[in-house]
Amino acid sequence: MGVVEVTKWSVFSGSADEWDHQLGSLPQATVYQAHGWGEHRREFGWMPLRLIAHSDARPVAMAQANVRSYAGITGVAWIPGGPVGDLSVCGDSLRHTISEAVGLRRMVLRINPDRPFTTVDAETLRAASWTKSSRTLLSGSTMHYRLDASPDERLALLSRNWRHNLRRGEKRGLNVDHWQAPVAAEIAGVYDAMHEYKRLDRLSDDTTTEWVSSIIRSYGDNCIVVRCLDTDGQLLAVRGALIFGNRAWDTFAAATPAGRKNYASYVAFWKLTELCAARGVMLYDMGGIDPIANRGVYDFKQGTGAEAVTLLGEWEHSRPRLLGSLVARRIARRR
């Protein structure tokens, strides 16, 4: 299958609103390609590089790359949730534009289009000289939870155990509300309590106060957080999502040991999806799943009636080719 690049890519120089508006006009637009995610990653040492391809004055593809250079010699560009739009134009022109903008010839580029796997899309990427990543950052699978159904219809889709636990939580007298001004340190504290209970080391920065604060600040009203308190006002659980268009992505999910005993995660999730539905969200992406390594989380998500989806996954291109192998080994050591 051949790839025809209908136009060359260029670096986007418009405003945040202009980027998000044009991004939202494309199919498979994702929150990780929204302007806010690039600004969030900037706070942690990555440079957001936004690129756009036009045809007849309309955008046909967009890509927000998180870029980092090492010693001014080698660069890494990571495009989470993208490119968005027509994958047939995401070949040499896109890679050349990134390399020229960064000013480096030695580059590892990795993409992760957030869309269900199809043979056509896979063949399109291979024809554009992308290679399936041998070592990945993400699971490659997710669950899609439909919010375009009524609450009664969604209740009917719950597993017996999930519905039973939801009712148990509702009978505990818990206070579950939309946290209008979420406090990052308190959210991080719930994660710390959960990790201690599960005897887990923090594997990444995405549960720290700094990380949580950055997300809340970068997304503003499009970051919805629900908190669950006991009758004494103690924080038991948090659940949060990022909204872009008519989709939402699971972002915060943690409960203390006391929260687990009171089924706080169930009532928090249910409240959050109600708030998202009220905002016009039709599809809720529940995030990565791993039924072997993380069975408990998988069972929770599956119990909602969500649909498991295999994604197109991570693809890469490196120059020189050996550079990609070195990055893959580093990723493997992080897991």
C-alpha cells in the first residue's frame, strides 16, 4: 500500500485556542495532543513542538511532539495520542520538519496514534517507514466506556459485583462531590497511602504533587476531579478526568485503605461519569489495561461494562537505526 503525502508539514505558530479548535476538527483527536498537555510536559523538561499539515487551507493532520535533546547531538520526539488525522501524510515530511525544527539529524521519533487497531492503518504506517516498537511505554490496550446511554442503561451494564459494591458505598453515608478547587498535595497523599498499602514503589512522577498540580493548572475547567469523604470529612478517594471535545480520559484514580473498605472508588467513579455526561462527554477512555500484571484494576474497569479495545500502538523511526534499539533497551529497564 503506497503513501501519498498531499502536503508538507509546517510548525504551528498560532494560539492555544486555535490549536485546540483545529485539532478538534480532526477525527481521533485526543487530550494528549491538546495544547494543555504540551504545556504540562514543558514543566518537566520537554519542549512541545506543534506541527500541522494543510490541504486546500484545511488541516488534514496535526502532531504535538514532546521533544528533548541530549548534549545537543541526539534528540527524542514522543507524540502521545498522535499524530491525529490522516496517517497517510505522516511520513518523511513530518519527520523532516521535526528534525529541522529541533536542529538535529540524530533523532528517535515515536508515535502513538490513539485509535483502535486496523490492518489498513498499520499498513499505512509501515509504508511510511514506521516500525512497530519492540519495547513500549504503554499497554497498547484500553477500555471505552459509553456515556451516551441513560443512567439506567449504564446501571444495567454493570456486573453484579460492581453494582453491589456501588450500592454498598452509597449506603455508607459518604460525601461525594465535584472538587471545584482540587488540592494537588491532598491528591498525591491519597496516592501515597494507596502505594503504601499495596507495597508499591512510585514507578514514575505521575502521582507527585508537582505532576498533579501541573495537570490541574494546564487544563483548568477541562480537568474534572471528584473527591469522596467519610462522615468525619477524611479524604477516602479521588477520581479525575481530562475532557477534550466529547471524550474524556481517566487521569486520577486512587483510594486510601479506608476508602477501599468503604467502596469509595465505586461511588467516586459513578459520580465522575455523571459529571462528564452532563458536560456532553459521550465516550470515556478508562486508560491502559493489563489483566495479568494488574488484575484488580482490570476487573474494576471491566465490571463497568466498558469495552476492551486494542489500539494501534506505538511506532518509531530512528536515524541512525541503532539509536532506536538503544532507546528501546532504556524503556525496557524502566518497566
